Amino acid sequence: MAGEITAAGAVVWRRGAREAPQIALVHRPRYDDWSLPKGKLERGESTREAAAREVAEETGFRVALGHHVGRTRYRVTRPEPATKVVEYYAARPLDGSFEPGDEVDELRWLAPDAAKELLSYDHDRRIVDAFTALPHDTTTLLLVRHAKAGSRASWDGPDDERPLSVNGRHQLPPIHTLCGLYGASRVHAAPLVRCVETVRAVAESLGVAVTEEQLLSEAGYTGNEDAALARLLDIAGAGGTPVVCSQGGVIPDLVSRVAGAAGLPVGELAAKKASVWALFFTCDDHADGGPRLVAADYIPRP
């Protein structure tokens, strides 16, 4: 029975003339084809990690990931018959430059329509269509639920001082890695020890302080939902890629309100401990003048 190969790639884009996007396509001499940068996952790697790594290897660019664009499934015959499943993300270059090599010998930046003409495969063309269906220039906000903390029953002090457990601390490196993949630049947290501890390493790696957000704690949120929503939109509207750590009693309702205001269906509103909602906003002019949610990806296990 044929197996399944899991891979990941990206629609890497930059601003072209009149702010229109240009998409990076790569030529692989081994196959003499033009494709979006992609490759197979390495052992223990997530699809987001693989997408960023493969882009760096094939294009020379370090990127910040954006929303999940789509998935392709197709049959391959080499090295043996299998089904290849590729997860694609939007991505924008942060730095780097292209150098031709044995795997990729040419890179071209093209407008989406021109890219679709050059691409060798219909499944890549469908991914370009999915990319252009949403605004390309968005602000990412990472809404993190704090990692596991010690039980309330065994903690004698105030609940807001309850620290992360050993298992909770083990959940921190993947969160840190994920924030880096999205190009995190600012860090906010509800003023509870377990929330601040969850994102402290992210803040330290960026050389910034953790800004405490009382409205985004369970105690501050209840009865102040509209003000909390406005605060989250203010954080998103300030630019960069903010990371916001909150609690399970806040996140599902807050995401529901953000999505509802934009008329965006987001499915099940889960919020497991140490999970992340990647929220993507456009700040283009519209009715209320503030950021508007255009996509949302739930990441249960970073």
C-alpha cells in the first residue's frame, strides 16, 4: 500500500509596483520545473517550521509566516509511489538573498497572474488563487493561552501568583519557536504569573518588556468584553507582530467577538493550554476604521 509524504511550503511575496504583490517561484533543474518553494518535513518538525526552513534553503530568504493558504494532495512516483500532502503558508521576506545552487538554479518574482502562467503544476496554481483570495498585507497577532500551571488545590497563595508546572515549562520552547516563525516583535500578557511566564522568553529574546493587560485576564474581561475587544484591536493596529498571552476563560469568547465583527467563520473555538490562535488583520479603510480580521488559524500544539 502506498504511503503518504508530508511536506510544507510557502507563497513568498513582496510588494511590487503600486503595492501589488509579487510571488517568488523557483526553478529546479533536476525536474526542469517551476514551483512554489516547498519540501518534506524533517523528523520532529512541524509544517510551519518546515515551510520556513525550505524557503530559506531554496530562496535564501528568512521569512515571517502568515496565514495558512491551503493544502495540496497529489500522486508522486519517485522515489516510490505515494501521496504527497503539502501545507502552504503565506510568507514575507525579512532578510537574505538568492544564490543559485544544485537544487534551485533560478528564482523569479512575478505578479500572481504571470506566476500562474509559469508554474508547472495545476495544484500550485490553485494555491496562488487561494493566496490572492485574501488580502496579502496583514498584521499577525498571536493569541496564546498560558501553559500548564500547578493545581489550584495544591497552591496556597493568591491564584494570580500560581506559577507554571514542570509540564508547563516543557511547553514553552515550542511557543517560543512558533513566535519566531511569525516574526514576533512585541509581547503582552494578562497580569498573572503563569501568563507572563509563558511569554517571558519570547520577550527576552526580543529585548522588550512584557506589557501587562488587565482587560485580557479573566477577572478583567468579565463585564468589560467590549473594552477588551477594543484593546485587542488597538494592539493589532499598532503594527508589528504582537504576542498576547491570556486565559481559557477569555480566549474563545474574545476570538468569537473578533471574528463575528468581521463576519468570519472560525469553526470550533478551542483554547487548550499552550495553544495559539494566529489572527490576521488588515488595517485597510473600512466602516469602523480599525483592524479587521481576515483569517484565523488555530494551532493546538505549537
